[in-house]
Amino acid sequence: MGIYGAINSAVSGLTAQATALENISGNVANAQTTGFKRLDTTFSDLVSGGGATQASQVSGTTFATSRATNTVQGDISQVDVDTYMAINGEGYFIVTQASDVVDGSTSFADETFYTRAGDFERDAEGYLINSSGYYLQGFPLDPDTGNAVGDAPSVIQIENQPLAASASTRLDYQANLPRVPDTTDYDGSDEDSALLDAAVGAGNVTVANEQAFLDSSISGGSITIYNQNGTAMNVEVRYAKTLNEDSGVPQNDTWSMYIGTGGDATNAWYDVGDIEFDSTGAMTNMTAGVIGAVNGTSDGFTIATLDIGGTTATGIEVSFANGSLTQYSDPDGTASSVALDQDGYPAGELTGVAVDESGRVIASYSNSQQRAVYEIPLATFEAEQNLKRVDGAAFEATTSSGEADLSGGGQILAKNLELSNADIADEFSKLIITQQAYSANSRIVTSADEMLDSALNMVR
């Protein structure tokens, strides 16, 4: 081989160092690219032919190959965008690309790609797309069970369709009624004067008797409920004590519950039902009223139809479960610890989209409701270093990498981004070594050329 072999070796060194320089250049250029995985350079030697032992062999040539760093995680940085996310640990987001746009509607390619670049934002059509143009895929969630639907991810789309209204069906009520209500009629000494004015009569309170009713009852709070089409209805509650255990013979105290009609021409207040309390202040018995029936568990009233101000709701249960309605002595004579809660809501417009820590896409609506609409899977590979790199900090599966496994992966971190794993200081250190090695190989070519000149001059 001799001098010509030395030239060949030096030229292979120049080529290998040029490959290393190209990788360094690409790494530095992508030092700020979200989710970028740098390529390092590995050098391998090619042994020249020769003797059977190393003593009779020469070093030979070299060649360079790129070494993937997919398993090396970049730094994770917090951001303020609700739909940005990073992966802490193994895995890739599953994405695809748009193939065409027809009449403003996007269609998608059949190819599937994988990326760690989680800078996804919602576009005009409701798709989550990152800065490289890749569309995020996930599993749609069943609105009733919250479980993922199907086993193949689809392109995530959160449309602007309003969230339908949900009718109120349950009103959870908590309060403590005083033993002696401080009504307008109460004279401060005779507890019987705090009872419901006899002129009001039994059943619903008529418009003519409303003032007498107000003077002999106390407020029980109010709450807004919603009917089947989401129309708001203001439920105003009042209580009137109708029986006092100090009136003569041993008996339980009794209160009547009322709900305002909202301007009915005949009745001002509906009679829901009666509630009895024993001497300890605990609720012991309930009796149906005009609009209320005792529920199956005897701890509340069921109102089949409730009309307030011309708006009708059906199937409302007023619940005093777990002893939430009591009668303990209260010097103020008012209903205390009042809390009302209901399960309905009006229709709502989409106001925002975010990703939670469990990797679910959450849609928020103007009616204060939130819905988990998609679950974001992570793809892992047996040999992720054999993935094929494609434009946009993404990868494509190969026969060497194996098929994507969607059952595992690391943790999705909401409002975070994984930065490039290329460090400029480290790349510049490699650059110094590469430059020196390239210069050294070029010197060998120069020296070999001078030696060839000397050999040629011997015959002159």
C-alpha cells in the first residue's frame, strides 16, 4: 500500500470528518428547535489487507456513521400555552400531515409520524397542529363513561359546537332551621306567635295572603336551576313553622317548605311539604305537600312539575340526605348554614382547550363546564434509534425500529415544552476536535505528496 495507501487513509479521514462537521452544523442550527434530537458521529475503521497478524498489518481507512440520540431527553421548559406539552420519559406524540384542503375542510394523509415537538395549538378548524405542520392524533372519549373509543388514534378535532344544556334533576339542600323563627309576627315572648299565620291556610299561598305569609315565615335561600332546554329558573325557598312542641302535648316540631311561583296570578308560593324534627333537632318524618311528594328514601321531596314565572321544569328532587336539614337552637331566629347545589347547566359556547397531566384534552365552556374529549397516547418502540428522521423534528417507523406500541410511555407534562437536546457548548467542543482532525488528515495528504515528489526526483 505504502504512500498511496496513506493518501487513501487520509482522504477517508477527510471524508469522515466532513460528515462529523455536517452533523455538528445541523445540531447547532437546531439548538433552539423544539423536540429536536441531535445526531452524533461514530467513527469505524476498515482494516487494509495484509499479513495474518497485527505486526504485518496497517491501520487502514475510516468511515463515519451518524448515531441517533433519541433516548437522550432535552431540557423541559415551562410555557403559558394551555395546549403545549412535553414528554417526561419515553414515547412520542402520534401525528400526521394534511394531504389536501377542499372547500375549507382539511383531509389527511395515510402516513403516521412520531415527534417529541409538543408545541400544538388549535387552528381555525379545531385541529391541534404544531409549528412543523403535524396534526396531533388521539383516542376520542365516550362522553358518558369517559373511556377511550376504539384502538386506532384519529386526528384530534375540538369543534366550536355548543355544549348542550342539561336539565336540573337534583337540588341538594343544607340548612339549620331555628327552634324559634324570628318572623315579623313574633312578639319575642310567646313562641306560638312565630308560627304560620292561620289566615294563610293550608296548601299553596295565594296572592291575597302573600304578605301574611311573608310576615310569618323565614327565608331559606335561593338558587338557579335549568329546565330541559337550558332556561334559567330562580328557585326561592321559604319556611314557616306550623307546629310547636311547646304548644301543649308532646309532639314533634313541624315546618312547611315553600317555593316561590315567580308571579303566578293565583298562587304566590307553592306548598312543597312538611318536615318534622324531634327534640334533638334531627329530621324524623316528612309529609307530601301540594307539589312535593316524599321521595323513595324519605329524605327529600320529588317535584314532578315546577312552573316558575311561566317556565316549567320536570322531575326535580330536593334532597336533605345525610341529615343536611336540622333544627338546632339559633338566637338569630334565621335559617343558618344554608347551602344549595344543583346538577343542571345551560348551553355553553367553547371558550378554551387545554391538556391535563393525565394526557387528556379538556374542552372548557362558557357555562363553567369542562369535558375530557380526547386521550393522547404515547408511542414507544423496541429500537427507537432505528427510526427514520423526517422533516420537522419528526420520525417514521421502519422495519428495524419495530411497530409503535401505544400502551406505555412516559408522563405528559401540560404547559411545558421539551427543548432540543443539542448543547451549543458541547457542539463547539466537538467542532474544535473535528477541525483539528481534518487539518491533520490534510497534512498527511501534503506529506504523502512531498514523499511522492522525492521518489520521482530519484530518477531524474
